Amino acid sequence: MTIFNSPKKPFVNKNGKIVVIEDDPDDQELFKYILSSLGLQNEILIFKNGLEAYTYLAETHDIPFIIFSDINMPVMNGFELRKKMQAYGKLSLLTVPFIFITTGDTEAEPLKNFLPYTQGIYSKPRTLPDFKKLVKEIIDFWKNKPDDAIFA
């Protein structure tokens, strides 16, 4: 039996995998292209729904660097995934930035309710340069965050 030991201080695993949860194949490819074009050394994992991502996160011993999740997906949507992660002991202890990136057709009320449980909720930009700029800004923020900074 493996016991999960949480760190004494929250930290971000800057060398960990980048997890992308996105059901649209075109957006999956867009994420891969953008993340690859940034020259990151992090491995990129793509899941097509929240259940696939949840299964991976619950079973792995790796701590990802960051999670980008769509909201509207089949099987298990982004809200359901985040709620389930927060309820499960090991996953609720992870200090992994969780970022929602959505097409914007999600109602405002559920978004407002999930703000305390994420590190960001963004609308997907309509152009490739704007999307790349957004992803780069998010990655740069978390890559440059001091290890001893308070995780919020």
C-alpha cells in the first residue's frame, strides 16, 4: 500500500506533466501545437473527458505541473471533475494549478461557484496568436512562481 505524503509547504511541480482535458480533437491539436511551440520540456498528456483524467490522476504517483480543462465535455465535465478531485483525499491534497479554458457558452453562475476551487477560468481566444499568448502567460506565471509562495 502506498501512502501519499503531502509536502509540508504547497509547491508547484514545475517539471511535471501538463495535463489537458479537452473533448474537441481540433482543440486538442491546438493545445499540443501551442505547448510544443513554447519549447517546454514538460510532457503533455491529453484526455478527452474528465473521467479519463480523473482515473489517471487517481492512479498516478506523478504530480502534474498544471491542468488545463475544458468545462463542457461528455462523460464527466470539467466541473464534475474538479468537484470529484476536491472530494478525494489524495487528489484534494495536490497543489496543481487547475485552469478552466472554455468556449464561453457556459453560464456565469456555475463559473462563479467554481472560482474558489480553481486558479483561473478563461475564455478560449478566437485566434491562434491570442490563444498562444494566453497559454504562454499562464505557463510563465506558474513557472516563475517562487516555490515558497502561498498557493492561491
